[in-house]
Amino acid sequence: MRRPATASALLLLLLTSCATAPDKVMVDDLPQGDVWASVASTNDVASEGWWTTFGSTNLNATVAEALRENHNLKQALARVDAAVAQARIAGADLQPQVGFNFDAAKRQQVFVGLPIPGGPSALTSKSTSYGASLNLTWELDVWGRIRAGQSAALANVQASESDYLGAMESLAAQTVRAWVGAIAAEHQLRLAHATEESFRLTAEQLGERYRRGLRSALDYRFAMNNHAAAKALVSLRDRERQAAVRQLEILLGRYPAGSADTGDALPLLVGEVPAGLPSELLERRPDLAASERRLAASLARVKEAKRALLPRISLTAGGGRTSAELADLLDASYNMWNLAANLAQPVFQGGRLRANVKLTEAQAREALEAYHGVVLRAFGEVEIALSSESQLREREDALAEAAVQSSEALRLAEERYFAGLIEFVTLMEAQRGAFNAETELIRVRQQRLDNRIDLFLALGGGFPPEREQPAGTPQTKD
């Protein structure tokens, strides 16, 4: 997975400033366990490109397009750039502030009460002056107030970068989920078409036998009702497929024309789930990293607020030339300069500075509790996804068996009904059972894939694939 383009800008900030990002905050009482409550092995976990474990080149290209074109992700990248700019602004006061000034002025002065006999009623004087100066101001960060502020800003840059990486992971998950949903919707549509065709043939056969007096009107009406309901279901499934494809196209930054090609087959799942240990999660998930960096930034803001209570020492210097003639500005005889030191100690500001200390301390406590909450939620997401893995697999195995048995039951029911051995109600039950079993099998396979995506997100990455054949697929040997 590609890193944010602003990582080099952050490195430049660190190299050109005296401040550094705050160290990682060590929180002792995090609500974590020693091992996962759900069963999982402890193999190594891969951190990038988890969607490639599904083994689909079409999916890989789709995710790559989303990461390249999605507008929400571009917004997240812009927020990282903004955080870098804020960090540069926060550290600007560590360097001397230099400015150049050039001015030109023309002045007329009237001396009231000094008339000259025979002359004008008042004396006037006109003058022109030119000046050029170079001014320097520098606050000496003796107590580290400015460095603490920039340290907080750098931590916010790191938090924004983690947010961006988290947005990439989330977008990839949304894209894979939409891609899987579009394929599943296509499978449901095909099943609906096949069911509608089966019901149509049954209705035609019954209609022929009804007209010959071999079957009752009730059986024929039942068959027509089933066919009509199947046609309505085809329309519903087609609408669901179109909506799923358009949602995928929006994620890809395309116009939602409903024409995206997702392929035909649902991807295969990897085998064992090497979840690792709970403590590893703190290093892998971008949202946890972002929350920890915001906690570090809030603690740095507390330092900044406390050090604002101390005196500020600054130096000012200026030099230049002034003259009545523009050409004389090049003459060293018209030089002028000044140098001054200043110490300012806040005495009374209505409690603003001390209230700011209390504000930053409260915000730091809030950030700490937020970090605890994010960590606890992360562990919960892993536990839920791990426990769902085995449950959904068992459900898929059972539904695969149910689909096989219901298909065979339908075949036997059709043979016996047209042989006059059973009632039409029994045939209808067999038809509905076969359709429902296939529908639920497609649905649970989609649910297993969605749960695996949730697990990837919860773990902060993927793991090495060990291919698993879907239920009902024959094994092959070399």
C-alpha cells in the first residue's frame, strides 16, 4: 500500500526545525487480554494488500482504481497536507522573523503666526524623505513553549497520516465488499431467472394437462401464481444488482452507469486465520496509531499552555538608511540602526492563561479516554470477527448440504407428480425448498466474505493465504 505523498514533507519539517514529534505515549492500564478469547493461531501476519489474498486479478485492479480515483480519499490526503502546513506555521516562531521596509514621503508644513512683511500670510516648508530598512525580530524560546506547540503540530501531522492510511484501508474494504456484493447480486439474479424458467415450464405442462382434463384448476392456478411471483422476483433481483454495481462505480470515482464488470465467480477464502496476539494490534491499526498521536499532541499542548505563564524574551534589531534624496540611500553616511532586548511577563489577563492550562489538561484527559475506547472497540471487532468465522463456515457447510438434498428432492417430486403419485402442493414445497436453499447458500457465502473483510480491517492487515475450496467444490489432484 502506498504511503502518503506528504511523508517527505514531514521529514523535511523534522530536519529543518528544532522541535521533534512527541514520543509514543505508554498507557499502562489498556483493556487488553493476553490472548484472543476466540480460537486463532499465531502465524506471521502480512500488513499490506490483504485483498490480494482473494486471488482475483479483477479485484486487485478494481481496488487499485479506487485508491487512485476515489474523491473521499483525495480529501483525506488534502487534510494531511493541511496538517503539514499547520506544523510549519507552528514552528515558524522558532526562527528569526526578518522583514524589509522601503518608504517614501513628501510633506508640507505651515508655520502659523510667522508672516513675512510683504510676503504670504504664513510660512510653509516642504520636505521629501526616503528610507530603507531591514528589521529582525526573534523570540528566544528559553522555556520551550514554541517547541511544545510545534511538537503538538507534528503529532497532529502523524495522526492525519494515520487517518489517511486508515481511509485507504476502509476504502479498500468498501470496494471489496461492494465488488463481492455485485457478484452475489448477479448470482441471485441468475438463480431468479432459472427459477422463473422452471416455474414457467411447470405452468405450461400443467396448463396442457388441465386443458386435457388431467389436472385440476386449483393446481393450474397454483402453478400460474408461482410463475408470476418468480417473474416479480427477477425484477427485484435485477434492481438489486444494478444498485450494487452503481455503488461500486461511485467508489471507483466513475459515473454510476451500472456497467462495471466484476467477473462471474465469488473469490475464494484463505484457510486458517493467524490472528496473532492482542498487543500486536496496537502497532498495526491506523486508527489506534492516530488516536495515540492525538493523545501525544494533547499532552504537548498542556506543556505549551503551562510555559505560556513564564516570561517571554525577545530580541529586535533594525538597520537601514534615510535621506531626503533617493540617490543618497546608497551613501553609508545616512546609516541608522537599533538593537533592543525585551522581557515580557504576564501579570494579569483575567485568568485567561491559567484557564487555558485547565482547558488543555481537560482535553488531554478526553484524548486519553478516547484512546481507551478506540483500543477496546478494536479488540471487540477482532473477537466478533474471529467468532463469526467458525459459525459462518458451519452454516455454509450445512446450507451446501441442504442445497444438494433439496435439488434431489425437487427432481424426485417432479417425477412423482407427473406420474400422478403426489399432490401439487408437495411439488410446490420441493420447488420452494430448492430455491430457498440456493438463495441462502449464496447469501452465506457473501456473509463469510464480508466477515473476512471485517477481520482484515480489525487486524489492521491481511495474512498469508492458504486456499480453501468452497463447500460443494470437488477436490483435484495433480
